[in-house]
Amino acid sequence: MPIKFEILAEDKATRARAGLLHTPHGVIETPVFMPVGTGGTVKGMTQDQLEALGVQILLGNTYHLYLRPGHELIREAGGLHRFMSWPHPILTDSGGFQVMSLKSLGRVTEDGVCFRSHLDGSSHFLSPERAVEIQLALGSDIMMCLDECVEYPASRETLERSVNLTTRWAKRAKAAAERDTLFGIVQGGTEKDLRRQSAEALLELDFEGYAIGGLAVGEPKSEMYDTTEYTAQLLPRDRPRYLMGVGTPEDLLEGVARGVDMFDCVMPTRNARNACAFTSQGKVILRNARYARDENPLDPACACAVCRRYSRRYLRHLFVTGEMLAAILTTHHNLYFYLDTMRRIRHALISGEFAEFHDRVRSHL
């Protein structure tokens, strides 16, 4: 069953828009932030808690699920939705980013990527067709093409090779996916002509949605924002646009302003496990001694259950003493903060006040 995307509101002063993304497992209000459920779980959170927070869609990590427990086992369990007891939409990545990030363990060829497992060193091969096959077994609502993501800075030659290879792989993935929902991924680093070349080639393949990949890999924020805005303009108005692996709350706001509908990032959960909380006044590093006697909530402006009940000094105590509750509570708050940021952005768009909202809050994120 294909997805359907409809736009409900657009801001005249920016490129921001609000919409509805219809999927086989439910309707998603966009712009949306997708928490990362790497191995079939968002670390530190139960599915009940995620639902209570208002999570509409999760991201599953194809690479990790393929290695453990294995996509065939998940297929036998009825797919990832049943396996992890999550009846709502799921997007799965292709596994390519994880393979590429393990430089010493992988080798890129025309056919695909040869790599060794980071778990036991066993050898594996991931082709565009194989990535689709694994995602079909997982049963995700939205699948991603296998692409080649390169780090910043990269030579012009490297970026050109990446764009051309990603395009050839996209054609193969599209043929393998048949009628299932698949997003193409635009590459090209910060080179605008290569971004245009990549986007135009993918548009010919008529994907159900398009992702902007290869950003947040070391480039300056200004270049990331500029490249995002330029690339988003190249993509169809009637298809969802997904900025992969981004980012901070400020990045979400700026991405929406530049025409992006979907985001994912490990930052709210990973930072939480490392005692870093996102608040309306910026980051709070809870291990700092300054919070040892701070009886204020984590974020006085936040309405989450953690901020309503616990103090900064207690949360610091949990981290200093190594209690697992520290990461659980901070993860809860960070996810609430990200999701609430997106809710406020969407409300501003629907009410026609996004430009004013953007200017008012960006200096605090």
C-alpha cells in the first residue's frame, strides 16, 4: 500500500509547510521527528511511554536488525511491528550509513558493500536489492535506498563518484521494491551542482518521497542549512522531504523553515545517556557540580513528567552514582522536548504564525 502526502498549510515568509503523511500503519502529522529505535527499541523507553509522549513514527536500523536478531527471524515473527509490539508507522534506513561509518570493516564496489560485522567479524554483503529484501522482511512502512554517504570534507572526485553510484543503486533498488514505498536519497555534499544532478536523476525514478543525505557529517552549520534549502527546492512539492540524521532542536526549526517534513537523530537519546539535557534555555550538562544543590526542574518551561516531579540536583545525583534511572528520566525529557518542539512548530504553521515563531524561539534553542 503506497503512502499519500497532503499539505495543509504553507508559510509565505519561509518554505515551511505542515501536512499529513498517510501510511499503512497510521497517519503522521508533519513536520515530524522520528525517534531512533536502533535494534527494535528506543533505548530507555517502553512502547507505552513512547505512545504517551505522542511518538507517531519510529526509525528502525536495518544494519543492526539484519545482524541481530536477523531479518528472517523478524519476518517469521510477523514483521518488525509485531516483533516489537509497535502498531504505528516505522521507517527503516538501508543500513548503508552504518556500513560506511565502519570504514575499516567495509569495502564499496559497484555491486554493493562488502563488510564485516562489528559484533563477531563475520563477512556480509549488502547490495541495493539485498537492502530492499531485508526491509521488506522487516515490513516497514517506508524503506530507504542503499546510498553511499561520504564524510566532510570530501574531494570533488569522491562526491561525483558517490552521486553516480547512489543513482545507479537507486535504479536497482526501485526495481526491487516494485510497489512498496521507497525513498530516494539525494547526495552531493555541499556542491550545489552535484545536488541538482543527484536530485534530477532521482526524480526521473519517481520515488514516493525524497531524503537529503550526506549532511551533518562535519560541515559547518551554515553550509548544512544552505545545502538543505537549496536541495529541498529541487524536490517535488507533493512528496515528503526527509533530512537524514539531523539534529539539534535548532536544526529541526531551521530545517522546517527550509522546507523539510521529516527528521531523525540519535541525539536526544544518546545525549540523555551522557547526562546532556535539551531545554528551552539551551543544553544542561547534569554532571556539572553547579547542579548539586539546584532544586529547580530540568526545564522550568517544560511540562513533561520528569520536569513536573524531579529536580536537577536529584538527576545529577543519579548520574554521579551510576543509577540507570538517570538515563531513563533524561531520555524521557529529551524526547518530550523534541516532540513538543515539533508540535509547537506545527501549531505555528497551522495558525499562520510560523515566521514570528521562528524568529522568537531560535535564539533559545
